[in-house]
Amino acid sequence: MDIYGPEYLRKPTVTDIEILYQHHEEKHRFLGMLKILDFTDWEWFGCPYAFKGQYGRRDYGSNPFILLKVVALQDLWIWHDFFGVVGSNNDINVLYQSSLFNDLKTSRAPKISFVANGVTYRSGYCLVEGIYSELAPLVKTIPEPADDDHKRILYKQKHESARKDMERAFGVL
């Protein structure tokens, strides 16, 4: 903790956010994108018998699971994580417990604006899947764009491409 804590166990600084904006604009062509948020359920093979009920999910059989929420970058830097009990925590209520997103929601996050299509936005956003509530810092994919809606099709493709950074982080973990 003493060695790595100051660098790796901290919230993003203004400089960090500027670097994130630049990277996501260059790699994915998303202006103002901060990060990608995703959840996964990890099966806990070595779970002590006494905890199996607490960490179990009826819809997944009898094996216990741990919920992992991660905000990660393409270089595998994990900015935020949450490990918890699957049964009582879902994507939405874990998000409301997150200090990182509470800072975005309450405007305590560093103020780094960006301009897209001539509109100035006060802070960046995170790419998410469709389950999340309508919060300003969360941008969802378009589930089924019309075949002739080329802009939305391109957006969905770019969104899915950017999410591969997160899938890579889960794969490494």
C-alpha cells in the first residue's frame, strides 16, 4: 500500500482525465469519453461452505458468485473496482454506492470540459450497457439501430469496439 497506493489507489486527476480524453478520441473517436464501466459475476470455486448461501444465486445454480464492477482502461489500469455479494447487489445499486460515480453525479469530479458537435459539456462520460438508469455521465449503446441509420450503426460499432478494452481487462483478471 505504501509503495503503490499514492499512484494506483487514487481518483483521477485533471491530467489523468486529459490523457483519457486524448486516448479515447484517438483510438475510438469518442470525444469526452472517460472510461468504460462493466460488471461481471465471478464463480467462487473455493468459497467456504458456511458462506455459500450468502454468495449464491438461485438463477445460477448452487455455486457461489462474487460481483465485480470495474472501470478499466486499455492499458489494464483499473481506476475503480467493487467486489461484493451478488444476491443483494446488482449493477444499479452498486453504481449508487460508487464514490467515483457519486463524484461525477454531484459535480465533485475534476472539471474538464469538452466540445462535441459545437456543444460544450462540463464533464466526460462513461460507456455502459443498457441496464443503467438515465444518469448524465452514462452513455448507453443503441440496442437495435435501423438498417438504414448509418450514424447509429457506426456509433454502436464504435461503442462495442471500445468495450473490448473492458473485456480484455476481465480476461486478464
